[in-house]
Amino acid sequence: MRRVVRSRHLVFLLGIVAIPLLCAPATWALGDKSKFVLAQLRYRGGSWNPRPTAPRRLLWEAIKRTSVDAELEPIPLAPRAPEIFRYPLLYMAGDEAFDPFSQEEIKALRDYLRFGGTLIIDDAIGHPGGPFDACVKRELKRILPDLPLKPLPFDHTVFQTFYLMREVPGRTLGAPQLLGITQEDRTMVIYCGNDLGGAWAKDSIGNWEFDVVPGGEHQRELAFRMGVNLIMYALCCNYKRDQVHIPFILGRRRMK
């Protein structure tokens, strides 16, 4: 799995070399930067980091549970920062309304997604219809106007990249499905309305920061599993789903 993760990351990096703004400086060689790093979107207005301890805790769990080699500290990046193209996953969280992106920011985020990046959005309010939800949907229509935000079916690859899942957990269960924007069999935006970060957040002395309702600690565990699946999907895309074809291919080879 480690080889697949690094291959996915390498493909992403190679795919963006063609962007004139990002013409390959020598400092972009992989080396130690082959570790997975979570980039977190720092936007204007509202609260871009409502669960400050959550990303680190998720990354710690991902390292412990999988073969992903990751840095524990996320990197906050503005929408226009050229550095976003270094990272296959961009995490966006919030619990308030936020300012509209500028036209330059819209273009940068559109390019990021078109060139292979994955945007994971986490609504920390924990129920649909809030101010953050309204702003997210407004901005997604500007970034990808021709691609709708739709519920993801439970046979989508994201529900089986590492753990097999049949529900959408979080601190709450207000949103029964993940939403996504998909093009050519790749889901480039995944939106969870159940405050995953609220289930992951742990304070400096080891206490969980928020209660998880209504399912308690079992629901918290499922929230971590969902987070691991999201990381694996951003790194491997449909690799896991494609494995179902291997027995068929091998069978045909034996027949020949």
C-alpha cells in the first residue's frame, strides 16, 4: 500500500508541472517531502480552523492504523498559495459564514481540482442548512459551475478504501450522506456535514473535546475510520475499487 500511496502522490506532482506558475523549482524534489502532509484551507472571514486539534489527531490515527507515512502537523494555506499544488488533499473546515473567494482564488482552486487535487470539506456546525453550508455551496458553484454537488452512494470507493463503511459518522448524524462533485469517475470534492473534526478533537491532556451524539464512542471510532478512508481516497483514488477486476483478469489470462 505504501508504494501505491507514493505513486499516487508522484502522479499528482507530475501532473501539475505543466502549470506555468508552478514550473518545477529544485526544492520540489520528493525526498522527505514524500510524506503525506495535510494542507488546510485558510480563507477570509468566518472561522477556518474551528477544531484546531482535530487534524493532528486524525493524522496520528492514520499513521497508527495504515502504512501512510505522514507529518503530524497540517499546513495552513490560502486559496491562491502556489504551494497547494504540492499536496493531494486540501482540508476545509468551518462553522460560520465566510467571505466569497476572489476570482483569482476561484481559478486557483479550480486548477487544483482539475489537475488531480481532492478537496475535503467538513461542516463543524454538524447539521445541514447553516451559514457555513450555504457559503460552501455558493463557492462550489463558482469553482465548478458545470458540475453538481450530489449525494455519494454507499458503494462509492470512499466507503471502502480502507474500512468498509455503510454510514456517515461525525460528532453528529445530521447529514445522512456524503456529498461530492465527480468528473470522469474521480470525485474531486467530498463534503461531510457531520463535524468529523469535532469527533477527532482531543485536548493537550488527552480528553476528548466534544461529546459525540447520539452514538457515543462507537460513533467516534467510525468518524476516525471515515477520516482514514478520506485520506486514502485522496491518495489512491479508485485503486481499491479497481482491485475487484483482478480475479477476472487473471482468469482470462489462465484461459488464454
